Amino acid sequence: MDKLSYISNQLIRIMILIPVLGYTQAEDLNETEKLALRADLQQEFLGHYDQERFQQSILPAKKIVALTGEIYGENNFRLITPLNNLASAYYMVEDFENAQSSFLQCIDLIESNKNIISPELISPLYGFALTLNRNAQYEAAISILERALRINHVNQGFHNLDQLKIHDTLTESYIGVKDFEQANHHQTFQVYVNKKHFGVNNSIVDESLIKLSTWYKRTGQIFLEREIHDELLKRQANRTTDQIKPLIETYKNISFSHRREGVDIYQSLSPLKKALEKINAMEKTDLFLKFEVLLDLGDTYTSYGRMQSGMKAYQECWGLIDEDPSMSELIKERFSRPVKIRKILLPSTYPLPEAGDKSEADQTGYISLRYAIGVNGKTTNIEVIESDPEGLIDRVAVSSIKKTIYRPVYIDAEPQESSDINFRHEFLYSIESKPKKSNQPESEESQEDKPLDNPIA
């Protein structure tokens, strides 16, 4: 609250109600005419804003603010909505300074005309916090958002759905300050809210669980992601009226979470085979669903090195064309280019700093490679085209490409080789880590002491 008041006072002290060039004609209108003009401007603003013409929406929004102040006075509560709208338009064009000024004016007006827990405060507080997040002022954003959340709870209770967007933005703020425990809390709490609001067994709750699983997937929390998919599976399997598509998607997600770990092929394959059983048991088989599962099955086999089994699953995909020729275009498109199904990510900073290393990675390096892909999906003929600094990340990059596995291109159910695949990666490095060039050959003694290259690295 103190931070907000300070910022607000500083900005409002120097800010006069926004003038609008060429807007003097309203002074000659009576109040009825001004109100009619204000209504027309509001329609103009909404027309632009709803069509995402945000830059064009700013001028009518500014005119509405000026006209409203002229009609009702510059401290009247009727300015709250126009200021909030103007701030939102500024935010959408990334003019965060003017957005903050307008949001703070709006907050000040609500506090002076209403009270400090008015529900009308939530929208401008939320908008102001969004601008802080965009400026990487995460601590300040957290303070503002927590205030907005308290006001929401006071006015609407703990289980209302309007609070969910505040939790999402708080999540981003906590990521900014690297507090992942709190970030997780604000995602999991949304599931609790949905269960309380709709009832634990309501299918609408599934949407919040899917959203939570997406969050865990995004942040690499594979075990927690899978726990949510398992909960979804139990909910969906016990229903008799739901469509089969969400259930199949859950089976696929469970399979993929195991495949990401790359430990147990059975755990990855089992959900897909159960999904195929469900699809084949349908009165009328959904061939599009079957294609997606067979494609995942082929990718899973291939990623674990079971190339022949993978090829068999891919050829089953092509066999669906015989059952439904209308699927030909989709299947040909999905097999028209190589697709990564297992990859080793290159670091964004290299070498990774060791504990206590104070050197700053502030230099930008890059590496470009070229390689081919065989009919089994493995990479071949890997060569470094260019790297800067030369030799710094080359070995790691080549190793990464070597371990990458693709779903190869298929034409008429037959795998094809792909050549001249180009790859470029940029990374940060410290100047101290740049390899030093030397014209002096290593002494025999130092060469003898040097460890042998690891052939599988």
C-alpha cells in the first residue's frame, strides 16, 4: 500500500487531466449535447477496442476522459471507467508509462470517492500490476496483486471465479522473483476454487486440472504433471456420458510424460495401447483419433530406439487411407517433413558457471551445423559450418544433434532420407571462457597426460 501511494502521489502530482488537441468544440455545447457526444465517443472507442485497433482507440478514450471531467468535475467517480479504459488502451500498445499514470489516477479516484476495499479497485490494481510485470518490477507487482486478491475475497468470498486471472498474474510475478513454491500455489489454488465452485465431480473442473497439468509441463515438473493426468483419467474413466476425445487426450499425455523421462518404454506404451482399445471398441471408429494415437505410438517406439516397431506404427497410419480416403491429405501433410521426437537442448549459457564463478556471461556466441536424417530417424553426416567463438560449444552441439531422433519423412508409407538440415543456436558466454588460440603445439608430455576423448559423449 505504501509503495502504491508513493508512486500514485508522485505521478498524480505532476499529471493534469490529459488534454486533447483540437478538442475545444465541446465547450460550446450544452450538457445534453455533451452527454450525447460522450455516448458517441464511447461507441467509437468500443468499436476500435473490440476489433483490436488499440492505437486508434486511444484518441476517443482521451476525449471521453476530458469530456467526462468537463461535465461532472475532475474528481467525480464517473471518471473511473473512462480512465480505466484509457489505461487499458495504453497497455495494449505497450505505452506502460501512460498506462500506469491512468491506472493510478483511477485508483486514487476510487479511494477518494468510494473506499479502500471497493471492488472497483480490482480492475485498475490488476492492470497496474500487469504494467509492473512487463517492466520486470515483480516485487511491486506482487504487493499490488495481493491487495487486489484481498479485496476480491472480501467482496466475493474465497471461491469466486473472478479471482483466477489474479492468481495467473501472481504466478508470473513469482516466477520473476524465482519463488516457484508460491507460483505453484497460485496454480493449484485455482483447482481448489473450481472444485468448491462447481462441485468436485463436475466435468467443468477438468478444465482447471488440464490447465494445471500444462503449468507443470511448462515448468518441467513431470511427476506432478503426471499426477494431474492420473486424476483426470480416474474422473473421465468413471463417466459414461462424456465424449471419448478428452479421455484419449489424457492417455496420450500420460504416455508423453513417461516418454520425456525416457526410462520405461512400457509405461510410455501402455496408455497408448489402452487408448487404441477404447477407440477400436467404438460403435463407429473415429479414424482421426486413431491416427493421432498411432502417430504417438510410432514416435514413442522410435524415441526408445525401437525403430522397426516405430515404422510398423507409422505404416498403420498410412493404412488408414484405405479405410477413409479423405484422410489422405492430413496423413501426407503430417509425414511431409522430419519432426523431432527426442532432442537434447543446448544451454542458453555456455559454459555453465560454477559455484563462486563471478565472471559475467555477457558475450553472444553462435554455432551453425548441417546434418542429414536417415530412414531410421537418426542423424548422420553432422558437420559444423560456422561457430563463434570457434571450438567453444562445438563438441556439445555435435553431441546434442547426434542424440536427436526424428520421425522421418514418409512418402507412400515408405521412410525417406532428408539431407541438408540446418541448425543454428545462439548462446551467452563470458569473455574468460573464450578459447585461446595458440600457434605452439602441445608438448609430448602434455599430450600423453591428456585424457582420451569419450567416443559416446
